[in-house]
Amino acid sequence: MNSPDVIIIGGGPNGLTSGAYLAKAGLDVLLLESRHEIGGGLAGEEVTTTGLIHNPHALYFLLVDYAPPYFDFNQELAPFIKHIYPEVQISMVRSDGKSLTLFSDPEKTAKSIEKFSRSDSETYRKMYGEYLKIVEDIIIPYTFAPPIPPVEQMDLLSKTETGQNFTEITEMTPREIVEENFEDELVKALFLYVGTHPILRYDEPLGYLFPLYFIVSHRMRIVEGGTHRLASALAKIIIRNGGMIHEASEVAEIIVEDGVAKGVRLKDGRKIMAKKAILSTVDPPQTFLKLIGEDKIDMDLSNIKNWEWEEFSFFSVHADLTEPPVYRSDSSDPNRALITLIGYDSSEEYITEMDAVLQGRFPERPACEVTCPTVFDPTQAYGQPGMHTLRITSYAPFELDGDAEKWDTFKNEAMDRCLSVLKDYTENMNQDSIRYSYPQSPLDIERRIPSMVKGSIKHGAYIPFQMGYMRPNTECSGYRTPIKNLYVGGAGVYPGGWVSFGPGYNSANAILEDLGVEKWFSEPEFIKRAKENGYL
Amino acid sequence: MTAEFDAVVVGAGHNGLILGAYLAKSGLSVLVCENRWEVGGSMDTRELFPGFKFNLHATYNVVHGLNPPVYRDLELEKFGLRWKPCTGWGVVFGDNRALFYYPELKHTLKLVERFSQNDARLIERLFSKENIEKYYQLARTLFYTAPHELENPASEAGRIYKTTEGYERFPFDSTMMEAAEENFESPEVQTWLMRIVEASMMEPSESSAWTLMWINSLYLNLGIAVGGTHSIAHVLARVIQYYGGMIIERDPAVEILIENERAVGVRLKSGKTVRARKLVASNLNPSLTLELIGEENVPSEIVKKVKNYRYRYTSHGSIAIALKRKPSWKASEFTQDVNSAMGLSIGWESPENFVRMYEAHRKGEIYKDDNGFMAIEAVSFLNEVEPTLAPPGYHVITPAWPYFPNTRYAGEKFIEYMENNRQELLEWAIESIMDKMQDMKRDDIIGATIYLPTDVEKKNPNMYGGDINVGTFEGQSMWHRPFPEWGKYRAYPVENLYLCGPSSHSGGGIKFSNGYLCYKTIKHDLGLGGV
């Protein structure tokens, strides 16, 4: 075959995003995906019975209001992608039936909090205003631009009040932020969840992420027709612009000659050369140690060699329901929430749960995040009209009591535990209403998506020396590498995972700049503003 | 909201995608609309258990040896399609002997010799290089000649057939069962050869003797798609998109718009109206197509013929099993090579079984073999050929298609029985497979699931009652498929309305044929340049 200009390794959200930008810029793109289907975390499967779409990975999207691809590809996505924005975003049900709800509208949220604590409600209002400014002025621009060295960044932030406010919390843990600000136990539990639900530790000093998760927890959308639609739509942009996508094409080696990345060798023996660039979106150890090899790269590899996988992952149950869950609650909010939280009444209980998971156990009564997308989008039950799809997720260790393989025999038991919590918290979930259920363990996550090693959905732990300018290391966090023509742009690279589109967008920018190809898209308004404000 | 295209294709299954790709490549603006969330219809590969992928339906490309014109016209390889050669197809009998194809004929013959020397010699002659070339020429004539190119491809195919040695032995007017019993002495050899024709959805009662050897010859050169059958759908969809065509999922046509007896567009479920300047094509079966046209828009005799269109009495389900280790067939004591053969059927002993199976299916009952086991078509450990289907060190059983009666003909009670006994039917299928394995243990199974014919129809509404051929060939073949007035890819009397689906010639399965022939017809009618 002819050599493409750019080879992209990995067809997850970042590979697809980068591919779409590069293809539309006129470059001849070939995207290689090891699985039989593109999408990575943008997955959809009819894993239960025919006609019901389940979303085993990404389900709700947090950056629809901000991520540049949504705006730059607005025209291309419009015929295929419609987002649904539930008014009730998160509702938490206490064991006594009282519910606390986070609405898309902060005013309504404040009122819900007020039922529990007047002072927390005031604090929430204040935080919302302050965090919104931090998010829109600083965090969002930083997400869609290359990382800045920490000292330089501190300096830029010190010049404004918003920047100082942001700096104050950056080294705090989610637990500290919650403890410092709120008094009611349920309110604390809700915001601890908000600050940690991308599977983060409550005691990791990642305070700078807190405002982001706080704000975007009011902005979650689902994709009508299921998450995988987004992957298909991005793929269509690549193809429409002359690019190619090959599935079942696992890359075994990045061919490096004289310090230049020349092409790839596939597991099936094919060798494909790239004229201009190679972008790897797989996890950092795979890119540098397996596909390239230590001897081929002149760089301090210590961060990559000591790469830490995420300390825990998640377990999920996918069920087919005859009707959506009706919670035993004083309000109907939990029934119409995008996310309903059950199984814990306080931040202490939440922490105890997470501690058990960190110690390698799966709790007897797991805390559950429940979603029933068909309440908002009946088309996800396209083949069984009237039926509903349910997902329960719960934090879980990859190595269960020290042994990942144990999941294969334990997962039905784990599913029963989750379903039992659900039955307790609802009026109508029982053998008749739950038609079929299907478990997915952390081991299954790794089996489905090989870059999610040990169930690491973000390609690697969020710990200080794997974040920001250090993700995956100081040489490569700006998407360029010491190997000429080789770029990195997966979730293991700044700003990280959870379908932020950041690595994909930023790596495409870097490649276009280096190749001197004119950008067909304009700089986002928030970047311009951040430059004016002196943050960039 | 109204949009306008040159052509609208209803349904993004195998044939709709092929037609759409040719039209787009010819420079027409094309919209393909699809009911499901994914294109591909029965080209369906699913990761049912993480890391384990299953071809739930179409798997073996039986026309691979014919090198269909679609391959090169649409440059499928450039768009990422890769094939693996694959052979096997055979039967594991109740006494755990087995008959199947090897990649090389001489090895197959050695195996046949163990059943009958005479049969081996006869097969050797019938499968001479010269004969196989003729069989392929015959098959190409049948599958890739459009109506305007040849008034009667069947008679041309027959003319070629007459020059082969098979003609005298397997004449046009006998059933394949009569001919098999007359010409081969071993009941196992008869069963094996007939089973393979049956896999091409011919029925034993038809005047099908003449198909016996040429259909078998196709099974000497099977291909399977790398990454699973769904890859074929991806690639065809990308050809459409590459040439500027648009595919819209989850928005099926609910009406074909007709003005002055011409098809002028479609109305989609979302409410959008799409105008078609040149043509509308339907990949759907006659009943579903008629629903979209509206009975009032065709003469009553057409309505009657649509209603009389007949489906097969046999339907298929699908079994998917994820395994920790690969078991050995008990038949490996007879021949070790059985462990690397793909597409082995169980539940067949003698030609008599065919009769019994069809009788059971006509009565709306599930057929059981002599020992009470389920008959299952094509049990395969496909990751042996295509390793991407299972994680390293693990295995899949895919495909494995249990036979069932057509659920629409069997009736509501039967459907209810099936729905209520999903788990039991799965257990029965697993038992039936385990009975043929030497060392398969329950603990080896990581996950298993069953798809019933009702699921097949839910996914692919074309397949009434789970009939994967979307209509029997009996009396409904060639230009008489689905019936003479609609038989040449045009839906009389509606102008500009074309039919490209499996209810047109050459029927169901992945044959790169119907959509291609429909395109050729359109090209001829409209005087298109291009491909």
C-alpha cells in the first residue's frame, strides 16, 4: 500500500480526534486499531440481549460545553450526534430515603442542599461561582493547550486573584476540600463522589482537578443512541477527508532509524511506512518500552519504567429492565437522575468503601453509581421498545485478594451484591423487572482494551509525578518526543483520560505546527482569553 | 426538513452497502439509511465477553474462491479488508468419526477413503482441476451476471454444467438426496456432501442434485475476514463515505415516497423527508418493502404475490462460548486433524436426518438427533484461524448455529416456549457440543450465550422467523426471486425503485452478489458511467 503521511496508533477518542483534525487539514492519515472495532472507551455493545445497547465505558460526557472538537466539527457531527442533557444530574439516596440532588441548574442544587444544611448551601453557591471562573479562565484553557512547566505556571497564576484561589487548593486532597467546606455528612459524601468519580483516591493531592469535576458534574450529557455513536461520527470525518482506518491491526513495533520514526511493523507481519509523522495513543509503557524499545530512544525512561497503573478500577453490571428503577425516596429526583448514588450515607462510609477496595477487597455491600440511560434516550433500546438498560458501577480492585484471575469465578457473586443493594434501595427492582444481567470485571476491562492495563481506564494513575507537565514525563508531555516524527497523544499524556479530547486535540496541533500545515480551525475563544489574562 | 440525494438505499446490510458503495463511487450522491445503530446487518461481530469476539452470523465467505468483482471494483483491500483462507467444513458423526475438507484435496481424499475407496475415486474425478474451473465459471455466471447481460444465466450455467463429468450423474431433475444415494456408497459421504449444500440453504426436496458438486467445490476455498465478519461492513461503509456518500444509522425509512408511480424519496423515522433524484433501492424483504411503498401504490396481484412469498421452514440461532482452554474433539481419536478443521456440524448421521429435520421444522418442532442432542451447524474454534478473536491463550467457539424451526410458522406458543427457556436451550446446546468433545469441562467456560431465531429477527427484520436466507429458493430463485414481476431487481410497477436484498437473486449470505447485480441493473437503466 502507499505510505500515508501520518500513522496513528490506536482508535480511541484521542486517536480519532487527532485523526479527524489531521485528515481535515489535508494530511493522508492511516489509523490502526488493534481491536475489531474503533472507539476504545467510546464503546457500545449489545452484551445482554439483542436490541439493547449497553455502554461499558464512557456513558456521560463532561466537556461538551468546552472541548474544541465539538465546535470545530460541529457541521460534521450534527447529522449524527445529538446530546441529551438531563436536568437532574446526580441524585443521592440516603438509606432512610432522603435524597440530595445535583441539578444542571446550580440554584436548584443549592435548594436541595438547603434541606440538609443552610450553611452548606451557601458554601455551595459561593464555590460554584468561584470554581466556574477557575474552570473557564484557567482549567479549560490549560486542558486544550500544551502543559506549562510547574514553576512557570505558578508564576502565571500568582498574578491574578482567580489564579491565587486556584493555587490554594491545588495541593489539597478531595477529602480535605470537602471536609473544609461542608458540614452535613450526606453533602460531604456527594461532593467527595463528585471530586473522585473518575476513579481517584480521596487522599491524593489533586486539588486542582476538584473545581473541574465540581463544575462539569452539572454539565453531563449522554449521546443519543449510545456512546459508540461518537466514535462512528469521528471515524466518518477521517474517512470523508480521505483517511483510512484499519481494525484488527495491532502494531508490534515502531520502526526507528537514526533517531527518526519511519513506520510501523504490525503483529501480522505487515510493514507500513509513514511519510511525515507517527502518533501513538496507546499507554506510555507500551509506546516506549514495547513498540520502540529502550535501546532505540535516548531519553530518561525512569518515569515510564516506573509507570504506576491505577490503584483501583471499577466493576459494572449491565442489566435489561422491564421498567426503570423507582427508588424508595422522599422525592422523584433519583428516578429521573442521570446518575443515582446508593449505598452510603456519609463521606466516612464512602472512604471505608474505597479503603476496602484499595486493600484488594470487593465490599459486601458496594456503593453503587446507577445509570439508566433509556429514561432519557429510548433509542438505546432500539430493538426492544419499552425495555430499559441499566448500568451499575462500583469501585473494585484489579487484583481481587491479590489475584486478578479470581474475577472470572467471583464476578457473578459481585453482580449479586450490586443488584442486592439496588433492590434494597428501590421499590420495583426484582426478579421480574430485571430480565437479564451481565457482569464486567476490572480484568474484563483490560481484556477488552489492552491500554487499560490492570483496569486503568485513564492509562495510568493520577498521582503527582504522573500529572501535568510530568505526564508521561517532562520530555514528552508536550506531545513531541526525542524521536523525530514521533508523537504521543493518548490518555497517558497530558491532560489525561476520561474522554477529555485534550491529548488528541493538542497532539494534532503539535503535528500541524511541526509540519507547517495550515490549521483549518481557529483558536478557541477561551484560549485567546487566557492569553489576554496572562495564563498562557 | 428536506434533503436531496441522487440515490437513497434503504438498509445497510451486506447488499445495501455494496450498492451504496458502487453508486457513490460512480459519482452519485448517496444516502444509506439504517434501522440499527450499526451498519452490517448479519455481518455482526460482537465482543460479548471482553476480549472474546464472536461472529454471530455470517462467517464463512463461500465465494472467496471466485474472487468476486466487488473485491477489485471497490478496492476493498486498500480500505483495510484482509482475508484468511480457511477450510474444514464437514460433519462429526454420532460415532465420532468425521469427514471434512483439508486445504489440499489429496488429504481430503485420504480421509474419504476411510469411508469408501470408490467414493474417494469418484470425488477425485469430480473435483479434477478442469471440473473445478468449470464449477467456478458456472458459479460466476450465476452470481455475477446481471439480467440485461444474459436473459437466462441458469441455462448458461447449465450449459457449462453439462460439460462437466457431474452432469450424467447428478441430472437437473433429481433431488440431491436421490443423486447422492445413487452415486456414493457411504452414507457418511452422502451426508457430508449434502450437509454442505444445505449450508447454502438448498433444501433436500428441491431438484437440487445438480448443485451438489459445484456448491461443494466452493467450500474448498473459503475465506474469513480478519478481525471478524463485521470488518466487511466497516470497509464497505468507508468506501461509501470516502466517495462522499452518507450513512445514517438509527433512522430507518418508514415510507418510500411515490409520485406518479415513481419512487422519489423516502420519509425517515425522525420525520425528515429525503428526496431521491434518480432512484430508491430497498435492501428489505418483499413484505417490508411493500409496507414502505403502501399497498395502494401497486396492483392487487403484486400485493398477493408479496403475501405469498415463502420463507424457509428452517431458521438458525447462534451460540457463543468463551473458553479457558481448547477441548479436543472425540473424533480426534479417529483423526487428529479434526482439531484444526473449521465448520464442523453435529447431529447428522445419514441423509435420513435431513428428511427428519425438515419434517420437524415443518411441524414447528426442534429437531433432535438420535441421542436427543441438538443439531448444530459449523461448530468452530475460529480463533485458531483468526487469533484476534480471543485473548492470547484463550479460545472461542464461534460460530455455532443451532437449527430451529421458523418461529413465524411455528407460531406464538413456540416463540413463548423459546423465550421462556433460553437458559435451557443454551444448556442443551452446550451439552450437545460437550458430548462430542473429549475433555471439555464446565469450568473451562468463561461465558456462554445463545441467540434465538427471534433475536435474529429482532436484529435483522428481513429474516422472518429467523430465516437467514430471507425466503426459500424453492420456486423463488433466479429472476423469479422473489416473484417474476420483481425478479430483476426492479419493483414493478414503481419506476426508479430497485431491490437489492436477499429476497432477490442470489439470495442470502455474504456472496458479494445481489447488491452488485442491482448496481449493474441501475447502471444499465440510467446509463451511468463510472465503475
